[in-house]
Amino acid sequence: MFLTEFFGLFSLSAYMMWGFLMAFFFNAFVFSLGIKRESTLLLSSFVMMVSYSSSDYFYTWLSIQNGFLLDWVLYDIFTIIALLIVAFFIKKTTPSFAYLITGLSINSLFFLSMYYDLYVIKNTEPWVFWDIYTFSVNIIDLIMIVALIVDRDFLGLNKLKNTIQTFCISSKANQIS
């Protein structure tokens, strides 16, 4: 929980929300120049900005329930569904799309694991998973922001996905013959 103690709960949340807002503004500018008009980049950044703005701590800190982690899982699932709907209608994705889907999926798993640790097991003592959770969720959010801005496969995630798809197709073809 070092990051939360150092920056504060609201500061990290506001920083991520600001990052997705800036990514949206950057992509709106790029779209207005006509550079990336045929892709899902503008709509993806809009969906991410709306999702992170609506699920911000600022709006949930007055919540009566302590289960805000489950709320974030639902926000991430709805965001993934919204991104898939955008990709279905536009029919052309960008390199950042895989980063968004992967990042949101991993964050959802972390939120579920943290919820399980805090509210099902009722663990109150900080342990190493809490630090891994804090660093991982924030690093993944930063990676998604960078992916929306640079729109490149800078970590090789798309190459890995293509390699796995090729391997699965070739192994399926070998099983048939």
C-alpha cells in the first residue's frame, strides 16, 4: 500500500482519470486532423475516459457499502463490453485495443482477488498481495493510457497474441490431418 500512502487514495485515482481524459483529448485532436479517422481509437479513448471518470473514488467514497471493488469489476466488465461493441461496429481495431482489453481483464481479476481477500476471507493484515495489487493496477492503468496515446505495440502484446493464434491454428490443423 506504499503508493496509496505516498500519493493518497484520491490523488492516484485523479491522476488516472486525468490521464484517460488527456488521451481522449489527444485522440480527438488526431481525429480532427484526419490522421486516424477509420479506427476505433477515438471511441476507445472516449469509452475509457467515461468509464474511469464514472468509477472514480470521488463518486464512490460516499458509498454505504464497502464493496467498491465489486463495483470496479462491474465497471471493467461493462467497459470491455462497450469496447467490443465499438470494435464490432467499426470493424477496425488499433494496436491499443488489445492493451485495453487485456489491462481491463487483469484489473478485474485483481479487484476480484482483493475483494475475496478483504471481504470473504476478512483479512485485515497487509501482506505482499496488497502491494502487488496496488502496483499492478496502477501500472496497468498507466500502460493503457500510454497505449491510447502512442497507439503502438510497444510491449509486443499483439505479436504475442498473433503467435498464440498461429500456434493454435497450426496445432488444430495437425490434429485434423
